[in-house]
Amino acid sequence: MCAMIAANVLPTWRLAQTADGLILSPPEGTHLGLLRFRENQRPLASAATLFTHAAQQLPVDKLELGRIEQMITCEGEFAAIQIQRGVGPDGQAFIRCLGAVFGDDQYTLIDAGTTVPDRFAFFEQAARTFTFYVALGLGYRRRRRFEYKSPTMWSGVARGLDAVWMPPGYPRVRAQMTVHAAVPAGATPADIRDSIMKRLELSGLASVKVGDPERRFTGGELSGVAWRATGSDEGTTTHADVVVLEDERFLYPLELVSSAEHVGEARTAFDAVVHSARGVPLPEAQPMADSTLHWAT
């Protein structure tokens, strides 16, 4: 897929396949710079982690890291860009432009750089263009992660596309929050609630009583419904809160399970996460003004 994009955007450049992607070089030679794609990279990590690790591999005397810029690709995937500038051991100034496009369990890394000052702007534009147009081919309507602010001081672990959060003092502090992956529209919020409650019952929550639905609003583009339930887990009263937010495209389920002793502070953290939720982004509606890069000799 990257090779097809490269051929369209930089038709005169030389292309070399690698074990994990491809390398593009200018027709005049590699001394003018390189552009590399690394596909299907694992494990997933944050953009800050990926870009910092890449910077640490450089033998440099001076390095300036630009801010990490968030981007949404033409397919609607999350992506990020960082521009790194520095001076190498030979005294030459350089620019390195990194882009990362994130899939469900892997990412594609775009790495463009040169030591030729009058080509700095070109390679930055190239990194931005290719990051925007990288096609992972995963399909827009699928279970997907969505943006929210992680609960303060809680620690999180991934469970597939879901994220499970535990408070400080866990497991002594009996509370657990799950931010489920967004689900393409089709099911109802009540369907999602029933699925979550059934799983909780199978995991040991007994004598469950579900309260009436309550409307929930995030203050953004999402609104939804909340339910509060009580049950018994090993003889201890346990509270289960389920919120299902939605827009016209996806449903966004969130879940909190807490003991009666810790439910107050747990709900405060849970409400903050719910109100911070943002919908799955739309694919970029308008392509870049010029998707063909001009390499003037």
C-alpha cells in the first residue's frame, strides 16, 4: 500500500523494498536524503515513546525535538508528527521528520530526513503528506479506541482494544474502570448495557438490580444513557455503573465496578473520564491542497 502511494506522490524517486517496508531516495542519489516507511510495527506505544526512542538512536551533538502534532489521516486513523532538528558529529545540520499512523495493534512509521538545508522544507512536507495518506486498510466501521482523559493517578492496562484502569491502592481499594472500544452504530445502548451486566454476572456479581436509565451528556458532541446497578460479590455490596455514549456513527461504552466503601471517590474519577470522552474522528474530509510533491533539481 505504501509503495502505491509513493509511486503516485513521488513518481521519479527510486524505491527499494525492505523486510518491513520500503525506502525512497531522490533520483540524484541518497546524499540528498531518504524517506523510509516501516509497516506493521509492534508493540503499540505512544507517539512520545516512539519518537523519543527514534531520537535516541541518532549519533548527534545537538538535537531539538519539535512538539508532537496530532493528525487524523485520510482514512480517519489517529496519527502524529514530530520534526527533529540537530547537528551531527560531523558538524552538519540535519532535519528528521517522523510520522506515526496507529492501527489497532500495530503502527506505520514514516521517517524522512536530510542534511541538505535547502531540502529541509521538502522533507517536512513529504513526511506530512505521507503520514496523511498512509492507508492501513482496516475499515472505518469497526471496534475502535476513542479519546478520553485517563483517570488521575489510576494505572491502566490494555485488554485488547479496551482499557482497564485501577485506582491507587488497588486491590485493597476495590474499584475498577473499563473504557470499552467504540462499537459501530447498530446495537442500542440497552443492548450494550445488557452485555456488560451479563459479563459481570458471569464473573461473580450476584443478585444484580439495575436502576432506571439517566441521561448523560459529555459537554461535547456525545450524549448517552447511564445505569447504576447494585449486587453482591463474595458477600460484599458492589456497585456497577454503566454509561453508553453515542453519536450517529458509534456507541461508546464505559463501566465502573466498585465496593460500597470506595464508590464515592471512584464515581468522581469515572464521571471525569465520561465527560472527557470524544467521538471517533471522521476521515479528513478535504485532501491536502497538492498531494504531489515537487522535487526541483
